[in-house]
Amino acid sequence: MITLLALPLALLSMQQGTGIAQRLAGRVPPQIASLVQELGTAASARGLPIDPLIDKAIEGNAKGVAPERVASALRLVAMQLDTAAAALRDGGLVSDTLAIAAGEFAITAGLSGGDIKALARTGANAVTLTVALRVAGTLAALGVPPAEDIGLVSVALRSGEPVSALLSLPGNVQSEMANGATPAQAAAGLARAAAAQAAHGPPPGRGGGGHPHPPHPPAPPHP
């Protein structure tokens, strides 16, 4: 039985290795392609995405980065994927490769596994959480500190706003920064405004499934 199970797993590893090699053929040095195959096959076996590894290898070579430095960066990406996956599991999200890749992006931008877990614990579904992690990473890249970053994105997630509202957060922060606010001040101010709006409920005609206008009073009884 063990032999029968091992054969499909071995074939799967070979197929994954072949796929990685084909995507990297002629785009990275042989030693980098070999390392990506090794790390990618191991990552896939753990339920992790391999695209971040492939993308990092191609990016490093395109920028003329020395192979030794690319190799170090690839090993770091593999560690960050593990960190993101563990944080999402701890936050209650069943394994999702797109969310894990988004979590790795956020970690690269300066967030931590604890930050990712905090977003996962908002209860957002995998699709929305994936967008939220990308937005959080973008905010971190803009200079928003982790506390204000996660605070703003968490408020947006808990308010039930559409994904488009999440995607607008980096632009909103940049607008506040253009008016003289620091990244931390901009994010904190937007979070307070969003929390206040959520506390008062959606504007008339939006959300809640209620009536856009007050219901008509009942007709008076006939005399």
C-alpha cells in the first residue's frame, strides 16, 4: 500500500519539477532554476503556492542580481510562505494558495505573521481576505506602521464594505498624505471615520436590507 501511494506522489513531484523548469527555461541561470525546483516542489507538497518563488527568480535575474543573492532571496520567500500559511491557519482560514501568496506579499512589505492572523480573524472569506492582504502590504509599502495598517484594514473588513472599498484605501491614504498627514495619521484618521460610519449604520438606501424610505403608516380604521 505504501509503495502504491508513493508512486503517484513521486510522479506528481516530477510533473511539478518539469512545470517549474519549463517556466524558467532560458530566463534564469541553471543553478537558480534547480533551486526553485527544489524549493517549489517542497512548498507544493506542503500546500503552498510556487508562483512567488518563480516570480522572485525571474525578477532577480531580470535586474541583474547576483545568483547568490537571488538564492538567499528565494529561501527567504519560502520561509515567508510558511509563515503566512501558519498565520492564516491560526486565524481560522482553511488553506488557500492565493491568500498565502498575498500573505507572503504583505510580509515582504514589512508586516508580520501576527498581523496576517489578525486580519484572518475578522472572519472575511478567502477572496476578500486575499484582497485585504494585498492592500495591507501596499499600505505598509507606503509607510503606514503595522498597527495603523491592520487597524484600518480590519475596520474595513468588519464593516462589510465591498472589495472596491478595500482597494480604494491606499489611494485614500495617499490623498491624506498629500494634505500633510503622516502615513500613520492618515490611516488612523480613515479608520476612525470608517468605525464611526459603521457604528451609525449604512446611509439610507444602502445595506441592511431595510427600506430606503420610512414605511407608510397604517391606514386609520374605518369609523
